[in-house]
Amino acid sequence: MSEEKGSGVDWAHAEQCAKVVCDAGELERSIDWKQGLAIAIGVPLLILPSIGYFASYLWSFAIIVWGLSVFQGFMQNLAYGELATTFPNASGLPGFAQNVFKSPNHEGKYDKGKLIGGFSAWSYWFAWNPVLAIFAILVGFYLHSLFPSLAATFSEYQLAMIAGVVIFGGLILVNYRGLSSGALVGYILAAFSLIPMAIITLAPYATGDFAMTNITSTWLPTDWAWDFHHILILLGIFAMAQWSACAWETAAIYGPEYKKPGSDVPKALFSCGAICLVAYVLVQMTITGVLGIDGIAAAPIDPMLPLAQAALGDVGSTVAIVMLIAAMVLIIQTAYLGSSRAMHSMATEGNLPKVFAKTNAHGTPILAMVVIGIFNLILISMGTPSAILAASAIGYVCANGISLFAYVKAKSRPDLAGLERPFKAPAGWKNVALLFGLFNLPLCLVGVIYLNSVEGSWFSTIVGICVLGLYVPMWFYSQHEAHVDKIAAVSMVSAISKEK
């Protein structure tokens, strides 16, 4: 059978048949918006790796950056909320971009539109994936700092690896029976997530340890100038900030698993955003007001620990930090489920090898979760959370930029513009999406690469580019694999028709 255009093959029908042949497996609609929120509610914890890093560059102005970044999240997520209800079977940002960019009547082996959409999904996968490694490192660091007996036996790296194996393996077991099990764990850990952070953050206002002068007297570094060099640094900081402060879009990635995606997605999405708006600004403000810039500089990786000690004493701070460690499991789960759904979505669309589309009897992409866990155990060897975050942020700005351009395309292309939209962003939001898409690509992308160069951390840039570049050979293999399945499917259908 000819594989070229004009051969008479109905490629659209072939693709549908191929999906049946490969038996990809479907995600189950098993959760409501409150369960989606419970899974995503760990997002405020994403501020932890960046508190000291941002303060080192911006001093108190970091508080403003967090507020602006959450505002950016609302601007972007209004577009994503609309796309989530337009494509209710798509898994969040990865699914939106793949649906919009693929050619509607493509014939032949390679669809360049699918390459763009798939690259966006792969970038999103790489954006969320390293959260597992970053927080496993933080867990190891806190355990090493709080418990002398552990510190005498294990190094920080060893504790991080042990934490990674235990947490990743435990979450695979918990989520084996489907997303509703993960939501139950989310309900339990949500209390551990918000309560300790709230206690540690609010206690200084009651104890009198908070001093506004620590903020007002150090708004920006004394050598700060609004020149090209510092503006590029600020863009890089914004790129890393949105990795945290805009990440509540993950509530939309469970679109295929919400019982009523038209109403569940926006409810889960914007409830999480409201919580993030308060949390990000308040946490950075409290730490700066209590510790001052010099105090943060003395504890750049774990400023929550001296904050808790100042407000609660040694015993109280130990209890609070242990609870916070438990809460870190929640954000690891959020990232784990989000990145595994991204892999499943890419494989279902033929943009990754079809083996990653396989689900178990409960609709869980277990193989994808195992691969992600192993990948993050390797990432832990990079050591510092900020280095991993800097590499990951490159993927996140690419994913957001392309996804926002996908929104513009979905509103402009006639066949997509006419689709039903149970939730709609305000009129004219296409222009807002375009503006923030350009802010991500190229501005934030250039900024984070420049910031890495200032840090002397070209390694983070190289890791980011290499991981994103791995997508290209996998995509060509996957397209060939999908094409073979289409040919097999058409042959099977033809054979059945002849028998009839």
C-alpha cells in the first residue's frame, strides 16, 4: 500500500483505527473539582526553592515579583481554562497544544504541526518533572539539618536519594488504583501543606518578630540599575518565578479525569490560584520582615527553618518543619501525576512511543510514572535545587509560550473557533494571550539563559537544552511507529470488509 499523498488512503480514519489497534488505554473520569484542587493545592510549596535565591538578586523587591507572577498566572490561566473546556478530553497544556497545532487533514507520515504541539507538551513534561528531584533534595536537607543522628549516618545526598526512592515508590503504589486515591492522599496532605506554612508564616506577626523596616529599607540592592544587564536578570527571575507562581494551571491537566470538565476545571483552577496569590506574597514578605536580607543570605536554601525557630522556638520549629516535610510529599505527587499525564497525552497523540500510553486496569499510566521516578533519581545528583529549577524553567517558558500561541490559533482558525466553550475568557483575550506568549517567548527564555550565564551555571542551560532536544529523535521514531499502526489498521479494516 502506498504511503504517499494521493494514494487514496483515508488517513483520518486510519489514525482512529490505529488508536484501537495500539490499545492505548484511557484515563477514567473519577474526580470532581474539589478533588482536583486537593491534588493541586501543594503548588504554594513551590516557593520554597526560590525564596533565598530571589532575595539574593532583588532583596525585598522579590515580594513584588511574586505578586506580579501570580497575576500573570491569572492572565494565562483564563486562556487555559477556556481551552480546557473546549478540549475536555485533553490533558491540560500538553493536550491543548497537541490538539490545536496538528493539521486537520494531514496526509502522509510526518505532521509538522504535531511536532510543535508535541514539543510544547514535552517542554511541559520537563517543567513539572524535576519538582520530584528538587523536593527530594529539600527533604534530605531538612532531615540532615534537624536530626543529628541521621546527619551522623548519612550525607545530605544519601538522604535525598533515600527520600526519593521511598516517596516515588510510595506514590506509585498509592496512585496505582487511580486518581481518586491520589485525591484522598491530597486531602490528608493538604492540611499538612497549608497548616504548617500558615503557622510558620503568621506566627511572627503575633510574636512581634516581624519588622516592616526590614522590607522598606532594602527594596532593591544598592548597585541595582535599570540597565540592559539588570533587566535581563529580572526577566530570568520572572521565568523562574512563573515556574512556581503560575503552576496552578496543573489543576487543568486532569481534564480527561474530571466528571464534569466544563464546570470542574475552572472551579479547581481559580480556587487554587486564589490560594497561591495570598501564599506567595505573604511567605516572601514574612521571611524578609523577620530575617532581613542578611538573615536570608545566611540560610539561602532553608530560610523557613530560621523563621520557624525565631517564631516558635526549637521544639515548635522542629514539629512545624517535620509537618512541612510531610507536606512536600503533596507537591511531589502533584508533579508526579501532572508529568505522567503529559507523557500519556503525548503517547496517545503519537508524539512519544506508544508504550507510554499504556494504562493499568484502573486507568493509571504506571510505566510513565516508573520512568519519571528513575529520571528524577538521576536529577538528584545535580545537587542544588536552584540549578535543577533553572534548567526546568527553560521548559516551562517554552510550554507556556507555545500554549498561549495555541489559544490564539484556536480563536482564529475557523474550524476551532466554532467549537463549544462552556467556559470563556473575557472578550479580546486572544490579544492578552498573544502578549503573554511573547513575554514567555522570547523574553523570559532569553532572561533565564542569561541568568544562568551570570551564575556561571551553563550546566543548567545545557541540561535544559539537551533534555528538550531529546524530543526530536523520539518524535520521529514515534511518528514512524504511529504511521506503521495506521497502515496496519487500514489493512485490517480492508480485510474485514472483503470478508463481509
